[in-house]
Amino acid sequence: MRPIVRLAVMLILLPVALVSAAAADEAQPSWDDWLAGVRKEAAEKGIRNDIIEQTLTGLKPLERVLQSDRNQAEFVETLETYLAKRVSPARVSSGREMMSTYRDLLDQVSAQYGVQPQYIVAIWGMETNYGKYFPDENAIQALATLAYDPRRGGYFRKELFAALEILNKDYISAPEMKASWAGAMGQPQFMPSSYLAYAQDFDGDGHRDIWSDLGDVFASIANYLKRYDWNGNEPWGMEVKLPEGFESRLAEVGDYDEGGCRAMHSHSRALPLSEWQAMGVRDVNGGDLGGDPRRATLVEPDGESGRAFLAFENYRAILRYNCANYYAIAVGMLADEVNQ
Ligand SMILES: [Ca+2]
């Protein structure tokens, strides 16, 4: 029983404990012992010795990474406050500039992956403000710090080994592999496991350089969406107006029942646009939805007093990038804005 009791105490105490305090707990190995275990496992996984030496020898945890992890403020945000920050006039106008500056490259990527340029630009803008925000923590150091910390250690340990695998494949060099404090890398902010699954070498130079090569950045974002069944001939969705007393009818439609990440569970069942039209739903300007047979789910991210949206299949691919309705709506609206 004792180890279980000790674990329970640890789980209660650790949210406020820092590395030094955690190291003092006898259930937690010292940083050096822990790192020795990582080195051994890396070697067993086939990571080259020069990579292990270069990245893990003398590695120290980063206190500021843990501080950031502990200090994630919980803002009470509404869709309006979220959109005001993420789809600001400045971000829209930068996005239009990017659409025009990188037109040729975006068109090439778009043709190859079947994702319209405005969605690539919108995700790029949402993640790193079109590459102007450049997180510059050492990815291995940030990931190792969070992997050592018991709070979410299992998740980050897997990401740490994925990051070592990226270096082992020579997709990027260790000094170039910069990340946010939480380990999200480069201009599209991919976690290492997503990088291994989706990052692309668009210019064919042997590197998947999502930090500084824009072809690789755009292709990696597009590939991510494509892998989640993006349809290049369809939009993301649209804002709509609901008729008076609609909520009782919506209850008859029922909840979304086809899986997907947690943000989908607040959507209605998918219905053809023609059925939404028949129920009195109109576009945000009051115009007809028409007899379109495409299916869309209804989402009211702030409940029935807030704005309402119909989401097409592509919306679900955006949620795979970041499973939050505010995020997907902001990407969709920013894409619409930068495409004008
Ligand atoms: Ca490349």
C-alpha cells in the first residue's frame, strides 16, 4: 500500500512543486539519474551516439519552462474577446500581404496538397503571427524538463524521444530545433510526434525545415489538413442566423454522434444545408442557404445567446490541428478575411 499512498500525496503536492522539490521526493529520481535513463533508452531506440552526446550531455532542466507550465492563466474568454485578439485588423492586413507576397509558393503548395492558400495562411497566422513570433527555447531542453516533471511526464517523454528521432533522421540540426516552452516547434507549432507524422520537405533539400523554409512550412500545414481529409473545393463553414424559438427544434436534431475530438461533441448532428434552410436558418446577412445537399453541423460556442455557425467537414480537420471551437472558427474567419 505504501507506494500507492506516496503517489497520491505526490499528485496532490506536485502542481505547486518545482524541480528541486520534486527531486527531494524519494519516489522521484534525481535529474542526473533520470537523464541517464533517457540516454540508455535513446540508445536502445537507435538514436546515434553523436546526437545523444550533442543534446543530452550536461543537459539541465529549465526552471522557466516549469514556471510557464504552472502559470497558465485561465482567462474567462468569450468568442468575442478571442476573435478580437486572433482575428484583429492588423492580423487580417498582414495576412492579405502574405497572400500576395507568397502567391506563387502558396499556389504550388495548394495544387500539390489540395488545400486552399487562405487556410494555410490563416493557420500560419494563428500559430506564430506569420512567423513573426519565433519561440526559441531549445526543444530538447524544454521537452526534457516537462518529461522529468511528473505532472505530464509520460506525454512529454514520448515527445522527447520523437524530437531525438527528428535529429536522428537529420531533418533539422539540434541548434535549429527551437520550440515554445511547451515543445511546439517552428512556424506551424508542431509537437515532435506531429512533425514526424506530417512535416514535409517541399523543396527537396532533405530537411523538413518548418523553422525557416516557407515552402516546408506551408506544405507541412497543408499536409496536416490533407491527412484529415481536407476538401479543397469546400469552405470551412459559415456564420448563420437562427430563427426565433430555434432551440427546441435544435433539440430534435440531436447531438453530433460521429466521433471526433471533444470540441465536436458540442455540435448538433450533421444535416444537409437544405434541411437547415427548411428549418429557417439563414446566412449571417439573412440570405438563403439554398437547396445545397452538403451536410453541416451547428455549433453555438457561447451557447444560445452567442453567435451560431454551420460547420462543414473541413472544420473537423481544423479541429485536428487544435481541438477548440474558438480556434477553428477563428481560422475559418481569418481565412475568409485574408482571401478578400
Ligand atoms: Ca526542405
